[in-house]
Amino acid sequence: MDATGFEAWALTLAVFLPAVGALVMMAVPRARELELKTIALGASLASLAVGVYLLFAFDYGRAGELQFGVHKGWIDAINADYILGLDGLSLPLLILSMVIIPLCVIYSWEHIPEPGNAKAFLILMLILASGMNGTFVAQDLILFFVFFEVVLLPMYFMIGVWGGENRRYASLKFFLFTLFGSALMIVSFVALYFVATNKAGTALNTFDMQALADAAGGDLARGTQAIIFAGLFMGFGIKVPMFPFHTWLPDAHTEAPTVGSVILAAILLKLGTYGFVRIALPFLPEGAAAWAPWIGLLAVIGIIYGALGCLAQTDMKRLIAFSSVAHMGFVMLGIATLTPIGINAAVFGMVAHGIITGMLFFLAGSVKERYHTLEISRLGGLLKSAPRMGWILAISAMASLGLPGLAGFWGEFPAILSAYAPGAGLSEGLFRTYMVIAAVGTVFAAGYLLWLFQRSAFGEPKPEWEGHTIADVNRYEWAAWTPLIIAMVLFGWVPGLIFGMVDGVSVDIACDIGEAVGTVVEDCEWETG
């Protein structure tokens, strides 16, 4: 049902207020940098204000249903409509996106990278915000695809113009990998339009995501679902990125400017995992069951490979980048189990990774600004040179390795636990093997993160920094980082804030998959074997 009053405009405002801010900035001369920064911050905060309204107006008793719905005609020729909606799956990711962008603007207040074109840099950031927000609330496949692709060019230019020495190679690799995945994804969307049916076998011929989710595969044969799922798997898997499609990520992260790395880690990687949960699983439940063992296999390979890759790195930023491969492996393992607890863990893992790894990239940017290097062997003594920054690095590293009491724990532990009893008739023996491998990965995570912290923060500063004053956290960094530090601790102690939002959606998805493959009873309790 369409919303009325302000609720009918809330999601549209949440999506397009940053884009309006970007349009306003285009009319402001480049030399008026303070005014440009103020407009960018104002637009991002206005969008966040709408997000705060959505948080309070959202009916958490109906978290599994779409709320604040908007359904208007758009492209009649292909039966694509402007449909927006918000449920318990979208809400935490939308709020994460709305929070990260103003924090990046605040951090950039005195950290505009060279070349120092604040106007273009901030405009790209606002366009990214609109694309990311739109992806999380779009309920039409073509609209979803448009928003999904809107983020591609701004990030390409952010890396290619403001990145490091190898920025051209990294930006091109990011662009081509993502574009290839998107091509396969749109082919799958078109295939769904033509072949999707309801359970009675009547063709749907729609891009309406809610209608396709309600059909839950209709009467499509398992083989047909598996083929279409393969296209979605490639499109979303490259965006995650899953092993072996991950190779663009370390280069993109290493060469991107600081806020580019933060946005990439905190939000853009989640577009892929969100696509799996929002589209691939509910639309093609039998295809999901067919592919789940392979997704689980690639997930645990990614966990171990990412951890070993971290142990081999000498650059702080590249190490954090490889850690994302490992952490997104836990997210994909949770999704692969096709259980409510696994999907819950996956969504929590998305949010926790966004907060924690975003914070780590902020720290890496500030370390590089002070030391002019990220070579771990040249760092050291951070707890003496800049003690506040050293302790923030400690908290962030502990959260990333999954220490209980911090947010990272609730993304990893339930994902591992969910593999003990997978759903949809999946092999328990196979997934318990995955569980053991993933658990070993947490030990490696502790190793590389503690190694990073010990090498960069303990001991005395290296002799080359004698006589140099290393500035501690400044006011802009405090303003940008404090909300993330609070969130790490808050979600570590009160995980129900996110689990309570997501549970209704995850149960519906898992039960629909179980029903489609015939492994669930009426009250949706999993049958073993």
C-alpha cells in the first residue's frame, strides 16, 4: 500500500536530497570552498534527518513488510515503475549509508586530497550517496539496476583522479570488473521478466520485486532457476567481492583516497551482499539451494585466503583491504546456510563490517597524512606519538577480529554457528566442515590484526621520526570517528537493535526457500537430514 502525507515523500527525499545538494554545488564557484563544504554537509545531514524520522516512524512489529511505500508509473514501454519501500532488511543498511556520508564530509573538511578540487570531490560523494540510498529502497528491478550503476562512475573518478600512483590501473580494473558483473545481472533481470511465473504457472512479466518475491520462483524448474541464479551470482559476487572475483578490491582500496576507501568498504561492498538477500534468494529459492554449497565453499576459501593475504602484506591499507575479503566471506557463509540465523548474521555482518572497516580506513588515512607512508615496518610507537589515535586503532582492531562485546563478534559468531545446521536440505556434514574452516579463519584474523596493531602502535617511534611531532586526533577526526566508535560498542552489547529489525525478513526468506524445496513444516521449523 502506498504511504500518504510526509511518509509518501520520505524515501524519495532520503534518496534525492544528496543529489539536490550536488546540483546546488554545481552553481557555486570552485574558489568558494567553505560554502561548497557547507552545502555538502547540509545535504548529507538533511538526508540523515529523514533517516532519523524513518527510524522513529518505522513499525518494528511489521518489520518483515514494506513500509513508506511509493508506486508511480515510470517507463511504461517496459513495464518498469518507480517503486520504493523500506523493511527490516533495508533499514539498517540505509541508515549506515546515511551516517557514513556526512562523516566522510566532516573528515574531508581538512583532508581534501590532491588535486585539491573540493567541488568535484564533494559532488561525487553526494552522487554516491543518492545511488547507495536508492539501491537499498528500490523495489523495481530496473530502478534497482539504475541506482546500483549510479555509484560506478563516481567511484571510478574518485579513484582515478584522487588516488595513488597506480590509480589509473586500479580505477580501470574496478570499472571493468563491476561492469562485467552488471551485464550478467541485467541479463538475469530480463530473464526473470520473461520467464517468472506465479505458483499457478501464469507469467508475471514484471520487474516489481515484491511480486517476484511473493511468487518465490513460481513453477520454474530447478534447472532454470539455477541458470538465472548463476547470472545474479556473478553480478552480486563481483560486487561483494567473493573469491575468486576479489582481485579488483585490494588495488582499488590501496589507491583510493581515504574517504573513497571508507565509502567503498562501508557501503559499496554491501550492495552485492544486499542483492543476494533481497533478490537472488527470495526470487529463485531452488536456484539458491542448488548454488548454496558452492557459495559456502567460495566463502570459506575467501575467509582463509583473505587472512593469509593479510599476513603477507607490508602496507597497512592493503592489509585492511584483504581483511574485507575475509570478513565478507563470513557474510556469504551466513547467506549460504539459507537459515534465519545465517541471514540475520549476514546482515549484522554487513553493518558491523561497514562501521569497523570504515573506521580502520579512516585511521589509515590519518596515519599516512602524519607519517607520509603506510609501510608497517616504518611505523611504530603510535601509542607514544599519538596515544588517542593508538587506542582508537586498538579498539577498531579488536572489533574487527570479533572480540565479544564489540560489533564484529555478532557478524562472525552467528554466521559460524548457522553452518552447524543449514536449511533447505543442504548437507550438514559439508557445512559443518565449512564451520570448522571458518572458525580457523577467526584465529588467523586475530593473528594479522594483532600483528598490525603491535607493529604500528607498540614500542618506540622509529629513528627516522625523531624530532618530528606526530599530531594526535584533531577535532574533525573526533567528529567523524566518535559515532563509529560508539556504534562498535553499542551493537556489541545490544545486538538486538539490528537483529530485531532483520529477523522478520530473514525468517520469511528462509521459510520460503524451505517450502520451495520441501524441507520445512508448517510452523517453519527446520527438518534435519
